[in-house]
Amino acid sequence: MLSARLSAVAVAAASLAGCSLAPTYSIPPSPAAAAYKELGPQGQGPWQPAATDTSLPAAWWTAFDDPTLTALEARIEAGNPDLAAAVARYDQARGLLGESRAALLPSISVGADGGRSRVSAGRPLSPGNAATYNNLSVGASLAYEIDLFGRVRNSVRADAASAQASAQDVVAVRLGLQASLADSYFQMRGLDARTVLLRQTVAAFQRAYDLTDTRHTGGIASGIDVSRSAALLSSARAELSAVAGARAAFEHAIAALVGETPSTFAIPVADTLQRPPAIPVGIPSTLLQRRPDIVAAERRIAAANAQIGVARAAQYPSLTLGGSGGFEAGNGNILRASNSFWALGPLSAALAIFDGGARRARVRISRAQYDEAAASYRSTVLTAFREVEDDLARSRALVDQERDQLAATRAAERTRDLALIRYRDGASDYLDVVTAQTAALDAQRLLLEVQSTRLQIAVDTVRAIGGGIAT
């Protein structure tokens, strides 16, 4: 009779085990336009329109066609401690998921014990002959929580979503480090280009100084002209030293990103500054799936939604089924059927009837955490769209700025050359040369800054759209 009752209770509990108190989950709506505004009506600019065959590869930096950058990016995976820490956090999340999944299954333990005892002949209540006997037993016990209201299953769902979010955190950290390395690299290459320019400028200023000094010795040029020429030469040399210091700082930053100490790391100076590639930016709707921080934020909403179910389930009874069985004997073959024993139960139920409102408060907390996660998701989405639009707008402006700055630089260089010729011919004083040389150097410097910034914006655009796509 008792066995039949226990079986009936177990069947009823099993029928309830499909119940879940978590709200039905759906991804919160987020704003997404059909196209990026800054692409323009014709989609013209330093980027590619969306197409299935123009997506960046997972190793997106190869689009810049720089072997040195490619070699450096490959070293981040093994050498960067920040990435290693993110991977360790993901491993922790996977461990928590494994722990919560274990609660879906019964826990089984086995044991064995043995002893030898002697009973006194003068024992109270039941005196008799003294007896010495063995007691051997081996058995197993089982305990299983019947998941009536989905507490365990929602815990698993929450931990699974958290682990998925942690996996996307790893992707985000990796992408951020890759972009940071590329950004530092191209800033360093911009300084390399300035170094080449300044070395050429120092050489040209040195020739101008020698000419002015010779003319001064011959009584043609004034001492003021010599001083002006010397000041220009010294300023260019000082700027060259400052650029060398700034380049070293970027080189040290790259060393840290690849997990090396600056004392053992060096990157040779490059003579030219390359052109940025066209970046396929895709369409706004794909950003929601490509950006790892957006995907991670969505998974955290799912985790918070499942935690509401966990908190609600705590307001209802918990049911645990136990059982045990084994063999027990004094001596001989303990595993004979006649020495077996078993027990079904206990079947225990527990419900807290008073906790001062703690469980209701926990439900309110879980709902507030869901609202927080949803708000964070929306904020992340809005930030992502803003970053892409910002980069597209800056890219468009930099294309125009580079074109105009190139024209200004060529005009300034012609003016400088003409001023120097007129000075040699005695048609103008050295102040015209100084003014023209300063203007030409400023124009050349600004042109290099624009070209370097275009590379940096291309890198940031890749980061903003979520990097490349594995194929």
C-alpha cells in the first residue's frame, strides 16, 4: 500500500515537473534603420556596401595587407594576459553551468563498512550468553529533487545564458585587443612617416642654413636671416626627437599587447604609410548579431529572465525522493540475494511558511535585474549604432579633407621652392623663405596626420561593426 502511494505521488510529481514559472522570453525590441545614414543616398565612400561575398574575414587585419601587423595580431592569442583572464572567466561560467546541470540528475553514493562486535552476557533487559559476531554491509543511496516548478531547469537556463554571454565577452575582449593593437600600430606608422618627413626637413633646413651662413659671410645676408634659419633647423630637430619618444611609447604599448616586455621588443621603422582598405560595413540589422557586446547583453537578459523563474519557484514546495539498497551479512557471501535490503523513500516535501517576505523580495529583485539587463541591452545597441555612424561620417570627411590637404600641401611646397629660388637670386629676403618653409612643413605634417587618422578610423570601423566573420 505504501509503495503504491509513493508511486502515485512520484507520477504526479513527474507530471508537474514540466512546469516553469519563468516568463516567456523574447528579445526586447531595439531600434534599427534599413541603412546607415552616413553611407549617403548612393552608398558612396571609403567602404563597401553590403554583399554576401565582401564580408571581412575573421582575420580582418589581413585586409590592410601589412605582414608586420599580421604577425603581431597572431601573437595576441597566446601572449595577452587580458585575453587569458577573459578566457578564464568563461571557463568559470562553464563550470557553474556544469554544476547546475548536475542537479537535473539524481545523486548516487555508495558505501561499505564492516566491523566485529562482542555482546556482553550481562547486558540489561535481555541477558544471555555472550556473543561475538561480524557485521558487513555494502550499499548505495539515491537522492533526487523532483523539479516541480522549474527551479533547477531555470537555474540551468540562467547559467547557460550566462556562459554564452561570457563566451561573447571573450570575443569582445579579443576584438578590442586586436583593434587596439592595430590602432597603436598605425599611429606608430604615422610617426614613422613623420620621422621620414622630419629627416628630410632637417636636411633641407641644414642646406638652407649653410646657404644663409655663406651669404652672411659674404655680406649679402643679415645676422637676422642666419638666426631665423638656425631657429627653423633647431625646431625641426627638436620635433624629430619628440616624435622618436612618442614612437617608442606606441612600440611599448604594442609589446604589452602581445605579452612581451619593451626591453625585448622592437619594430623596424617603415618608410611609407599605406592606404586604408575599403571596409564592408553591412546593414544595421546585421550589427545586432555581429557585435559581441550586443550578443552578450542579450544573453544576460535571457539569464535574468530565467532567474525570475528560479525566484518564483522558491515560493512553492520542494520535493525530494530518496532510496537505498544493498547487502548486509555477518559472514560468508554477502552478495547473496537473501542478504539484500532496500528502502524506497523518504519522499520529503518542504515549504517555508514564513520568511518575513524574503522570497517575495527576491522575486522583485530578479524582475529589477531583468529590467536592468534590458536597459543595458538597449544602451549597448544605441552605442553600437552611434559608433558605426560616427566612423562612417569621419571616414567620409577625412576623404574630402585628405584631397583638399593634398592640394594645399602641393601648393605650399611650390611656394617654398619659389621663395628659396627668389632668395638665392636676391629677389626677396629670408623672411619669405622662413614663412614658406614653415607653411610647407605644417601642410605636410597635417597631410600625414589625416592619412594616419584614416587608417585608425578604418580599424575602429571594423571594431564597431563587430570584426570579421568566420567562414
